[in-house]
Amino acid sequence: MNIQIISASAGSGKTFRLAQLLEEEVREKRVRPDAILATTFTKKAAAELQERVRTKLLAGGQATQAQQLAASRIGTVNSVCGSLLTDFAFDLGISPDQKVIEEEAVSGVINRAMSRVIDPATSRELWELERRFPETSIRKVIESIVAKARSNGLDSTALTQCESRSIAGFLNFFGKEEGDSTTLDNNMVTAVNDFLDAVDLEIDTTKVTQDAVSIVRRLKNRMSTQSRLPWSEWHRLAKLSTGKKSSALISPVNSAALAHDHHPQLHADVTRLIHLAFSLAAKTLDAYQEYKREWGIVDFIDQEALVLNLLERPEVTETLKSQLDLVLVDEFQDTSPIQLAIFLKLARLAKKSVWVGDQKQAIYGFRDADPSLMDAAISGILQGEEPETLKTSWRSRPDLVRSTSAIFTKAFAKQGFPEQRVRLEPAKKVVDEEPQGLSPIYEYWELAGKNKEEDAKSLASAVRELLADQDNSIRDPKTGKKRGVKGGDIAILCRENAVCIEVAKALEEQGVDAALPRPGLLSCPEISLTLAAVRLLIDHNDSLARAEVARLLDTPSDHNAWLHKALQQPFGQGFEIEEFNHLEEVRKKMDKAGPLPILDVAMETVQVRQHCLAWGQSNGRLANLDSLRALCVNYVEDCRNNGRGASPAGMLAHLQGMETATRAVVQDENAVQVLTWHKAKGLEWPVTVLFQLDKVYTPSMLGVQVVSDKSFTIDDPLANRWLRYWPNPYGSFKTGTPFHDRLKNHPDQLTCTE
């Protein structure tokens, strides 16, 4: 296969290089403009690439070729797949007009399919198993299995085989079954009762013994009301200690609890949990597929699976060979396994194929990408040769480029990345234009907190001081000139969403604005006003809605007075609020209107956007209105996909169940951005604060993993891949059991990650 790989780190001029490559290929007549197939991961990236190539062609006097470029297949992976399916629909025996479920709606449809296959008896069993396996959500496990099965081309039959292999492998991490469950449970009850009867807190006054007694009493109560303890509590009792005076008394409890490793019920629970996870995932997958067949719709992965099928047909491949001169794959490191199979097949058909991306970024695992599969694919394609590497950084400060390169070359060398693919040098233009007197490229802040909350407060205090210090300066991203630091220049990256919330809260306590998606959208005044107006358009007798409108528009100082006036009859009496009359006039004309027209008219009638401007923080408020409308559009789309009628009342009921809907985040020049490291991919700021650098993720084989029996083969990249699910029996306990010791010594431990 004629595949050229270009390694392009962030800021190294990837889009410029792609546009240059395409223009050169067209200019030299090696590629016909309409015979280009290029995939990107966003519509914006596709439009930018096409426009840059078109501009270059026009500048070079190639107007005809620039016009022909409009006939090329340049777009997102799924828009290109959709185009191929439209062109070859009759070869597959499908309609050329495919109805596609938007990616955002897929999760909801799959969850409804799951609900249909979980009957009440199974639901009760799942609850019992989740009680026995703390920190386990079987429904989330099922979702993960379904998602990974779809992106790896596995059907429900394959999941049955995955189940048996998972069970057989996982049971090896526990001791051989000994004794019977009833006897072992009774031994535990006896040991606990004997300990509580014998221990004397007046003799042994140590805190450790007091804590142990408290734990044992709590667990005794659980044993009296529930059939069995969670396995994490067996482990807790096996490790429980007391003061010296009571150590002999706790020993029988430890001995009885140690039986968890070879307890027959643990083996039975593990087997049943894995069985239910896979069997329900298989049924969910079938139910989801059946639902799509009934409604004549497909999703993005269906499109990819159909294209993969299409590329197996000789009559189609012969046609495509004559139509494809160049296949370009952008952001190849984010390619899912099924997309990789498609790109490899297309590469066999085209005269030339170019893959562009940053192999290092595969660690993010975006869009169901499999980093290990991608590494194997690149190794197989290159066959020992080095890719073209863009080695110049056009974004960052020269010293920062050099220092990060020095760090990354060492870090990625351990992952097998040669230095030439990692190291960047600053562009001469950037070096020449570097303003003098900028702040240092690095600062190290040592936080004095003893926990996450205190660390967040210390961090917020440091950020406030940074903003207050007039000597701190950056290079303005737009002008390139030196200026002071503003809140919007700063991004704080955290490892976990919960920590993001703590940091944003701490910043606001310090008087620093923070931009972070947070719940509470529906409680914002602009949203409350809009929805109250919608309710009044549905029912003019809705007293609570009138009260809400009055509170937000009339707002007298005496709250009791406005509430009294709001509840008076007839409609709106007691208020000089013009909007009430307007709403009543509009209501009579829109009694049969759909949810979205009602929403738009409600906003316009009460002039909610004008009120946003008057209330202050208008950018955020207006963005919240856009978020509300997006939720309502999703409701209408969801109804359409499920064959239900959409109504204004139904829309309001749908919104009532969305308490966690997040407020819009506006890019404000004074607001510090707070987000996870993962969500920061592809973004940049003049000042970046890396928080939780001390948090280390240990590799684990637990959870749902994609496993390959054999080495990668270019001929069939999806071959020999299966899913393995190994649950976590002991919850937050990460060490201390024979199970953990055996798991740690397993040869796969270093290659499998959560």
C-alpha cells in the first residue's frame, strides 16, 4: 500500500502542510481535484482545509481545478461514509436517503433499549449484585460493552464467547473453592458476636480498638438485615486491627473473614455478574439494532459498518479505483478500530494515501480510538522507515518549545517513540518576534493544603496573586505584543471533574471569575422567565407561571405584595406588565403550534434577550438561552427517532428531568478556564496551570477491556479482537488481598489500562 505518514505535533503547521500537499498534487496533475477523499474529525477542520486548498489553487491561476474541488469528498469521517453509501446504495440494497441518528442521541436510545431487556426480576438481581460489589454500576458496564463492541465490529453472538472467556480467566485470580457458603457465613457471624461480647472498652481504651468495635457493630447490623456482606467488608474485617489488649479477640474475626478468597459465593457472584453484563449487553445490542430497523434509521457506526461491507464488493472497489487518486486521513491517532479497517481498504484502492496526525496524542483514547492498535498499524505500515515529521513549532515561546521537547523526548522514549518524532524547534519567525521582558516560561507553586479542598484554595489564592501582580506579562495571541495577564488567558487543568468544581468554587471565593460547565441551567433567571412564558402560552391559568413572570419582570421590593398580585384573577390583574397581554394575544393564535415555535415565540414575547442585556453578564445569559434551545431541539429529535409526538407540554416535562443540565460556558477575557486535562486536547492558552501533577494512574486489567489474541495484521485489523470484563470485587481497596497480589503479577498488567 502506498501510505505516506506525516507526524504533526500540535502547533507544527499541520493544516498548512496538508493544504500545500493537496495543492501541489493537483498542480502537478498527479491528482484530480474531484478524485480526492479526505476525512477530518470536525466540520470546521474540513471546511478550513477545503478553503485553504481552494485559495491556493486560485492564487496559482488554477480556477478550473479550484471549481472542481467542490466535487471532492472532503468532510468528517461520517459525512464521507454517508456520501459513499448514497453513491453505492443500490449495491447494498439500501435506500440512498438514509436517516441518521445524531451521535448525541445514541446513548439515550441505547439506554431505552437496555431498559426493555431488563425485567423487574433481573433489576432486583442487579441491585443485589451491586450491593455485593461496591462502586460497580452494571448498567454502565453494559453501556461500555455495547460501545466497545460496536466500534470493534463485534455482534451479540461474539459477546457470548467473550463472556465465557472472561469468566474462565477471572476465576484464576481467586483461591480454589473451599467449604460451603452457609458454614463460612455462620463462622463470620459467630466470630463477630464473640468479639463484641468479649471486648471491653474500659480495659482497652485505645482509639484503634474503639474504631474497630464501631466497624464491627455496624457490620453486625448489616448482617442482621441483609443476607451477606459486600466483599469489600469481608476484606475490611480480614485486615481489621485493635490495640494490643484486644488483639487476641479480633484474631478469630480476621481468620473468618480471610475465607473471602475461596468463598464459593464469591465465585458464584463473579460468574453471575460477568454473565449478566455480557448477556444483557448482547440483548441490548440486538434490541437497539431492531429498533433502528423498525424506524429505518442508522447511526454513525452503522454507516461505517456498511461502508466496510461495501469495500468488500469487487464491483464497488473497481468503480472506486477509477474515482480515487488520493485518500487523506487527518488526526489518524483518533481513529477507531472500525475506521482504521476502512482507511486501510481505501488505501488499497487509491493511487496514494496520506495519514496525518500525532501518534503521541493517542494516549487520550478519543472517539473509541485504541492507542495500541494504532501503534501496531503505524509500525506495520512504516516497516522500519521513519515518517515525515513536522519539526517546527509556530505557536509557543521558543524556550518553552525547547524545554517541553526535552521533557517529552525522554517520556515518550519509554513508549518506543524515537526522538525525531517528538522534538520540536521554534520557528525562526517566532524567535525573531519574541517580545522582551515576558514572565518566565515556568513557575512551580508548592501548595500547603492537606487535602483536595485545601489545595484548591491554595491554588486559587496563587492565581489571584498572579493576576494582581502587574509585573506578570504574556505575548498577546492576536497582536504578538507584550501585555499583562488577564483571567481569560489562564486555564487550570485538573485530572478529575470533581476537582474542577472545587477549583472553580475556590476561585470565585477569591473574587476570580471561573468558566466551568456547572449544573443549574434551569434555575437561571433568563431560563426561568422563558419557561414560565412557555407555560402561560400553554395554560393562561397557570398561577405559578404568572408569579414567576411577575417576580422577574415586576420585582417590587415587597415580595409578599408581588406574590399576592400574581395570584389575583382575572389573568394578570394587579400588574402593569405588558407581556401578560402579549402572551394572551399570542396564545390564542398558537394553540396548535409545536414545541420549538412556542419556545421561540415565548422568548420574543417577554423580550427575554433584552432583559439579559439589562441584567448584566449578558454573554453568559444569552449563551444559556442557546443551551436551552439545544436541549429542546434534542427533545424534538428524540421524539422523532422514537416515533413519539413532540408537544410543548412534553417538552416541559422532558426539561423537568434535566436537573443536571449545565450552564453555558462563555469565553470571557476575565474568566479563568477550568477543565480536565482530557477536555483540553486541541486547545491552547497563554498561561496553563497543571494541577494534580502528583496524581498517578496505575495500570489495571479490571473493567471492560479490548483484548487481541494475536499481533496486528494490516490485512484484517479487526481480527482476533474480543472484549473482556473483569469486575472489581473489593471496591476502593486496591491492595491487600490474594486477589490483588495475583492480579499484580499477571503478565498483562503493564499493557492493559482502564
